[in-house]
Amino acid sequence: MNKELPKMYHNSVNKPVNSIQKVYSSINENKEINKDIKYPNISIDKKIKNIFNSSDYVYKADVTIVTDNDILHKRIIARNNNNLITIDNEFIPISIIRDIYK
């Protein structure tokens, strides 16, 4: 019962495959800041705008905010010129944010 099937559609790849994607992260698995990795080229203002304009944003968004000294898990509801406003009425200055994501 262990007979080999015919190799009708068998293709061999004899050249290098260049479809490998590289993924970089600014936070390692231990949720600590990795200082060796540079932050992405997308500006913080653009990332915040994308969060508030996303299709799943109604009135709040759960985000992770990376600053120079800390990683914050907050629920943001609004933004003014210089700050993000959380659901607990905290103001987080945009100037201290190094990375933000959902």
C-alpha cells in the first residue's frame, strides 16, 4: 500500500527564491524597549491619525504607547494639538511618544 504516486506536476526549483520578507519590531518578546532597533519611518502624528481614522474606531481605541522610559497600555478617546486624551481623562504629551500601535 505504500506505492509512490506519479510525479505529473512535480517542479523542481533550481534558482534562489527572493520572496523572503523582513519584519522588524521596536519591542522584544519581554515587552521591554529594545534600544538597538530604530523606530519606523512613519511619523507619530500619522500613526495617531490612522488609529482615529480606522474603520473599527468608534469612540475609543486600546493602544500601546512606547515612550523613552516606559510602555503604557491605555484606552484613548481623543486628541488635541499636543496631547492624547485617555478615557480616564489623562493627558499624554505627544512629544514623549516614540511609538504607538493598537
